[in-house]
Amino acid sequence: MSEAFQHPTSQQSMHQTWRGRLLTRLLHVYFRLQRPMTLGVRGMAFDREGRIFLVRHTYIPGWHLPGGGIEVDETAHEALIREVAEEGNLILTEPPKLFGFYFNKAVRRDHVALYLLHNVMQTAPRLPDREIAEAGFFAPTALPQGVSTATRMRIAEVMSGMPPSPLW
């Protein structure tokens, strides 16, 4: 059984989701014009029981690994720590390990660094807000419905010991 936190479904939240998706699309267009190449981080965060932390955003469909873009004057390590704290109230108890570096063809000229985070701790449950609809830890063999294809592929790579693909 997962420990995901459910976001109540309502007409208002559907309207916010529509607005969020439009805003996300507009931001992607803006960033393509202003920043021809983007760099982001994702963390495959495991708790002490070996469960993986996933988030479901309000503005894009599916479950994803926590992460986001690297800001100006920020290292990948700093971005990773910031993103997992923001999206999951997670803190690292061990140094992150870079697993792979991917090209995301879905977003032109986007690159993603995937880190493995073992024995993470959650300081408090991640409650729903405007960005995160649900979040929780899941056994790798019992992932929630709707996990994004890229997330499923990354989990399969890590769990099977396969080398990382060059594509997100």
C-alpha cells in the first residue's frame, strides 16, 4: 500500500490544472527562445525500506521523479538538494551518486542529470499545493498507475543494473 497523499478532485482543481498546463507550455516556449539549452536534475530517492519517492504535478500528467531545472549560479548538487526538499520534504543522509546524463528529446536541447539518493529521510509528509497534487514512496514492484514512460525506464535501468540510455 502506498503512502501517497491524495489531492481532492474538484472543478476548481481541474481548472487550475488546465491553467497550469497552459502556463507550463508557455514557459517552455519562453525558455526555448531565451535559453536554447536547459539543464535539469532528477533524483531517484530511496527510503530505508527501498521504496522510491514519486510526485504527481498539477500541471503535467503522470508520476515523476522529483527534480527540476538548475538555476543561475547553482550547482547540480545544490539544485538536486533544493528540488527534493521542495517537492518531497526530503533530506539526503548520504552523498548523491550520478547515475546517468540524458538528452530529453521531448523538450528540445534539454539535458537531465539523474542522481541516486539512498536512505533519504522525509521531514514531513508532502501535502498537495499548486505544484504537487500527490507525492509518496512506492515499492519498485508496486508503482502507481500513470508513471511516466521516462520514469519507468529510469527505474528499470537502476533496478536491473542496465547501463543508462542516452535519451530521457
